[in-house]
Amino acid sequence: MPANSWPENESYNENSVPIDSLLSDLSVQEELQTNDNALSLPLSRFQNRRPKAALMLTMVWGGTIALHLLSWGSLFILGLTAIFSIHALRIIFARPRHHHKEIQGDLPRVSVLVAAKNEEAVIGRLVKNLCSLEYDQGEYEVWVIDDHSTDNTPQLLTELQQEYQQLKVFRRAADATGGKSGALNQVLPMTRGDIIAVFDADAQVSPDLLLQVVPVFQREQVGAVQVRKAIANAKENFWTKGQMAEMAVDTWFQQQRTAIGGLGELRGNGQFVRRQALDSCGGWNEETITDDLDLTIRLNLDKWDIECMFYPPVQEEGVTTAISLWHQRSRWAEGGYQRYLDYWDLILKNRMGTRKTVDLLIFLLIMYIIPTAAIPDLLMSVIRHRPPILAPITGLSVTMSFVGMFAGLKRTRQDQKTSNYLVLLLQTIRGSIYMLHWLVVMSSTTARMSVRPKRLKWVKTVHTGSAH
């Protein structure tokens, strides 16, 4: 698979972007809403990320050095590890929520959205798959937003429209901005679904997908549902096998976290959002490079829950080279970090509720702060001839990742009568070695965001269609 493309002509500086439709909607909401729980997101919230990141980096590095110098530093880390261990045990032994299996009453309308740019290799298979779902054809529609493709995608979509009645195509102008978020926002007013489903162009799903996912929305507090992402070309090489294990442990953690009242998260491909919830948040944010992670925070700040499902999964192509993986994961890490920089004050004000706030802050520490603190921790360890002071928390996070990966891989085999535990163990060991790349990605991303001017890029992963 070719490496990801990085079109510089579609980059822009965060301090020079115009006020987009999302923020215009939010500013209107800010004027209209007087409730204490109203979500107020001015434009300034999405600016000045670099100074915030620099301050955060200084605090993490300075705090790590201080812990080495303080006599009670090790006791503090041990106490923190004990607290996190309690949270970890709750996650491990939690029972996933049981969802409604059947739709009660009338079928809610569903709009399936796909933002596509130069996807001639996969667009035909995608449309055939999405237009053949087991659902009343009058109650669901498929929208493909052609983001000014320069290959044969437009011609193929024209032909496909003649074949599939529920297929609708919207073509964006050459000067359209906002990447995937801009494409989704532009077509959203034209859709009629009560539930909005979003897929990538390489997605492939089972025919009963809607019948399995839609019943979950019968719980009124559910604002969104994320299905597990499965790697279609998992057997290709070490990197794709690692991604298979990565998606399994990610979905397992999401299910377990929501089971204890923690935060469920969206993952882009295979996400379903209640229109009412999406409207209340102002649509997709065009000033972030990971629209799914940003929407996750805004939905939870607005008191909506996000559920995660192992079955049915959405199949997608995994990247096959280390370079492609580095670019993709760096973008994910940067987008994930952006949401803390953008919404830190609302998070600390406990707008989500105590359980979700605590869960999110622990996730921040394990996924971002500990990897960022690794460099000063190791340097101080060498200087002072002592073990790394963060070793207990690091050991806990590695153990949790291993346990979660084994459990997640086992859960992906729930349709099999027996599980080969030796195979699962070997897959977990290989996946854990693969996951070590996140330590480098996280630490380098948080450091880079602190010293380099921020530029948002619409990064397109090239799909070949050969994985399915």
C-alpha cells in the first residue's frame, strides 16, 4: 500500500483560518443558551495550542525532575499507582452493557455518509456494500461526498447512481476547505436521517449492521455508537497483524470503560451519531485533525453517552509500512492531544460528570503524560544512579495493555466455539511489541507541538482495495 499523502496546498495555519460554519453555529448556541450546562465554545478555544502545549511540556518535565529531587517523590508515585490500580481492576472485572437486540416501534431513518477523495479503487465495492444493507430502503440513504476527486471517482459515482436508488452524490468545489469535517458539515443539512452513520471509503460491513446498531439508540441518553474496526489485511505483515491486536484492545477498553461509567470514544470509521446530539454540538469541528476525537469530547460535555460494540465490526485496510504507520499514528496522537488543550477548562469543571472526568484524566496521564515524562525520568535516573521513578505506573500501564489485548483478541473470537489460548498469547505478545511504537509517537508528538508552529493538515490514507 502506498504511503499516506500529505498535500501541502491543503494546509493552513491555525491563526489564519476563517470562522467556519461549525463555530458560527456554536456562537449562535452560546447566545441562545442560558442553562448552566450549555456548551459554550468560542473561536479562541481552538487557537494558541502551541503555547498551551509548551506550558504542559514544561510542567511535565519540571514535575518529573522535581519528583526525583523530593524525598517523598517515590512515595507519591506509589500512592498514585495504587489509586490507578483500583481503577484498572474495576475496568478488568466490569461486565459490558447489554444492548437492545430489536428495534421497538417504527424504524428510525438513517443517513450513511462517506467523504471520498480519489477513491476509484474502492468506491464501487463500497457503494454496493452500503446500498445492500438489511433495512427498509425507504428509511435509509447513502451519501457519498466527492471531495473534488481528480481520478475516475466522479465518473464511477455517476454510473453507480443509475444502479442504486438510495445513493446520493454531492460534489464539492475545488476551493472547499475543512477536509473530511468540512465535507460532512456541508452535506449534513441535505440529509434526513435521525441517525447519521459515517464510514471511510475502504469500509466493508455485514448486511445486518444497521439492524444490530440502531437498537442501541433506544436508550435516550445514547448520543453515538462506535463499532469495532477490524483490519481486512491483517495477515499481510507484522504491521497489519499489530493493528489487528491494537483495534481489539482499543474496543475492549472502550467497552470496559463505559461499563463503569467512563468515557466511550469515537473512532471515525464506523461511527453512528444521533442527529439531535450532533446538532446540539454544532456538527463536526473543522479546526481539528481528528474530528472523531474532538466530537467525542463535545458529546460527553453535552451529557451524551457513547457506546462501543465488538459486533458487527467494520472492515478497513491497515497501513502496511512503518512510514505510513508513523504518519497516521502521529496524526491520531496530535488530534488526541489537541482535545485536552482545547477543552481542558471544561473538563476540569467536571462538565461530564465525576466518573467520566476521572476516567479521562487517567487516560491522559497513561497515554500522554507518562510517555512525555519518560525522557527526563531516564535522564535523572542516569544522573542519580537510581531506577526510573515512574516505573510503577509504567509497569501498570504495560500490564493493563497486555491483559486488555488478550481479552480483546479473545472477544473477537466470540463466534468460535473454542479459543486456542496459545495462539491468543502469541498474538498478544506480538501485539504488545508492536504497541511500543506508541511510546515514541506520543512523546515526540507532545514535544513537537510545543516548539513548532501548528499547521492543520487534511491527511488522506491511500486505499488500494486489495485487502478485501
